[in-house]
Amino acid sequence: MSTVNNEWKKSVLEKAGLQYITLTGEEWVLLLAGADSSSPILGEYTFHFIFFLYPFSPFNFKTLLIAPYSEQLDKCLKRMLDGGILIKEIKVVNTMVTEAYKLSLKGNTVYRNLKNKIYKKQVLINNHIVRPVANVLNELESLKKTYNGRELFKLLKLLIAKVKNNDFALELRLQDHEIQYLKRVIRYGGV
């Protein structure tokens, strides 16, 4: 059944003259890692927070005790580290010991090739949404510049603010009854 739906979507996009692509999980991570002049991403949790907050993220998430988590994303990061695309180093940033993830030389080459190949195309996200790749790249870069390097506690405070303000990205990730529960916890829990 999903093949029929995908074929129908493909046919409509082709008739509209749209060149579309789908990206693997590793390619999504590659695009984020390469954003902002390939600056290192500080903390593994930053990948999870950014893709959790990105409304068009291809990853499925669950919320753990103190952070959002995607098993798919976790596996992508491991494969990319094992494959030499990403490098992980321990750094001290603002008196905080953290893991810094950056593209290796091989990773930078793969990133540049991917970006050049897909830049003028449309990306089909989760078999539902078609977005220009240029927009996706700009959005990922903006998220990286905004949230990279923030301490976990500050990111948690940000999530609390997003719950209070009915943020669209959370509505995509959480069910209504879960959001209502979080609002009660925030209101009556002294947060």
C-alpha cells in the first residue's frame, strides 16, 4: 500500500516538474554537521534537541527523563563515527567538559558533494512534505547557530518555554494529552 502512495506522490511531483530527493538519516546528520561552516556540534544531546525542535525532522523521538532521544539518530551518529565521517573529541568549553562532533576530512568531502548534488532540488520528508533543499539547509544552519553549545539545563528551560507558548514543533512530537499534562506540571509544579 505504501508503495502505491509513494508512486502516486512521485508521479504528481514529476508532472509538476519538481526534482525531488529523499535523504537518509546519515545525510540529514551530514547536512546539520556541515552547516555553519562545519563548526563542531557540542554535545551529542545537541543533535537530538535540534532535530526534535525541527518541525520537518525525519527522525522519531521519545522523551527521556531529561532530554528528547531518537534511536534512529543515535544509530546514524554511531555509523558515521565508525565510518570516519564524524570525529568526536572531548573539549572544555566555558568550563564545561563536552563532546565535540565535527566532520572529518572525508566527512567534509562527502558533505560538499552531497550539498552540490542536491542544492537546487526538493526534498521529500517522511513521504508527506516537499521542501526546497535550500530552505532545509538554511533552517538547519539557523537551528545550529541558535542551540549549539548551550548547556543541557538551558535547553530544558527552552523546552519548558515552548510548552508554555504552544510551540508548533512540540505539537508534531507530542500528543495533545501529553502537552496538557506538561502544562499542568509546569503550572503547578513550580517550574
